[in-house]
Amino acid sequence: MKTRKIHKDDTVIVLAGKDKGKTGKVKKIFKNKDLLLVENVNMVKRHVKPNPYKNEQGGIVDKEAPLHVSNVQLICESCTKPTRVGYKIADGGKKVRYCKKCNEVMS
């Protein structure tokens, strides 16, 4: 099993694509395909049929499309810079993520 360096609710910056430079929080991670959803990034339009059973109107809806994990980079909370992530064993014997720029442990 691969370890995931980016987790849900992490703040990331987009490195490539039409939304390059935008930041947002990770909403969902698709582990099998190495994709993730970021809030208000990679917005696409979808044509939706009305559903009277759910009281949904039809029309054109904006929604987020998934991004590949390689196109985003984690932003450290302490130094507020995009950074690479490393792993180390903490004092209690627990494996934790840390920022490679400022050496601070990430939550």
C-alpha cells in the first residue's frame, strides 16, 4: 500500500493546468486513481436533467473535476510555502509528516 502525502482537508496549490497558481482545500481523495478534488479549482460545467423525486432542477451546473496528485503541492501551515513532504518517527513511535523546508511536523 502506498502512503499518501496529501490528506483530506490539507491546503494545496495547483502546479499545472488551467488553474495554475490557485489554492484550495482538498475535499476528497480517489485513492485507486491518484486523483483528488480541490474546492473551487478545476471547475467544469455539467448538463443535468431535472429529477422530480429529489426536487432537483435541471440546467447547467458548475462542479469541481478531479486533479491528479502530481499536479498539486502541499502548503505548509507554519511557513505558508509550497513544500515537499517527508516522514519521520516521532518521540512516541508514531510516523508523522514533516515540512522539508522548515522541518515542522504537519498535522
